[in-house]
Amino acid sequence: MVKWGHMKPKKGAPTEEIKKYNAERYKSRKEWYRVYGLKYYQEHKEAMNEYSRKYSKAHPPNKEQSRKKEFKKYQKNREQMLARNSIYAKANPDIMRARGARRYARKVGAIGRGITGEERKILKEEYFYRCAYCNNIAPLEIDHIIPLIKGGRHEIENSVPACKSCNTSKGAKPLLIWMYERNAHG
Ligand SMILES: [Zn+2]
């Protein structure tokens, strides 16, 4: 380890000089600090973990404070975060739709274990990317065979891919009634 004692700024030295000295010293010892810190942790693992358990129990996170912190972070990196989110959204449309559907399911108090983005993809593949009702190839949504607000489960077993036109027309009607009406009225 490099000796730094003789480089130490004299008493009353300008703050800048002291800061620079500390930074340089820290830089030169960084690796040593890392190794030493790791060694110290391994030797005192139990006690340190116990301490942090106790600490977090005694100091539960302040929700309001962390919310403010998150918001500050958001304000600072807004553009960057939005750009990243929109790239992610474009690359993962099924995940985004799955999220939206989950929000809706929660809102209407639906039961069921949920549908993942991956499950949505598989479902569409199984139907050869065709609407389950009219067999057209069109941009697909996921329709709940038994509507959620009629007690249908938010699960893949209660879901089929449907084109927007069929999905909208079916709405919250029970499947058989909707099919009957559609056949009756053309
Ligand atoms: Zn259709």
C-alpha cells in the first residue's frame, strides 16, 4: 500500500487541497478497501447481517420519502427514462398489453392467476395469428371468453386471440349469446 502520510496537507491548508488529497488517497487505496471490506464482511457476516436486520426493523423505509426520492430521480432523468421505456414498450408489446390487462383485471376485481406476456404470445401462435371468432388475420387482442366482469377468470384457459372488431362486438356478452345474435343478424 502506498504511504500517503508525508503528502498530507498542513493544518489550515485550503479545503480544495484537502479534498484533492483525500480523493487521491482514496483512489490509490480503492482496491485495498474493496478486498479488505470483503474480508471483513466474510469474517463478520453473521453479526453484520444481524445488525442490518435489526436496523431495517427499527428504521422502516419512509414511504413518503422514498416516493419523493423516486420522483426527483424521475425529474432528473425524465427524457432518458421515457426514451428507454418507449424502446422497451416497442420491443415487448405482449408484456405491455399483459400489464394493461392485469391493471384492468385488478380494477374489476377479477379472479385468476393472470396472463403473462409470454402466454399471450403462445396463445396467438396456437391460433396461427388468426382471430378465434372470425378466423381473420388481423392485429389481435386477447378476449376473455367469459368476461371478467361476469366472473370470468383472468387466465389463459379463459382467453382467445380476437380481432378488434370481434372483441368490441362481443363486449361483455356471454359467448353463446353473442354468437347467436351475430348469426341471427348476419
Ligand atoms: Zn374477429
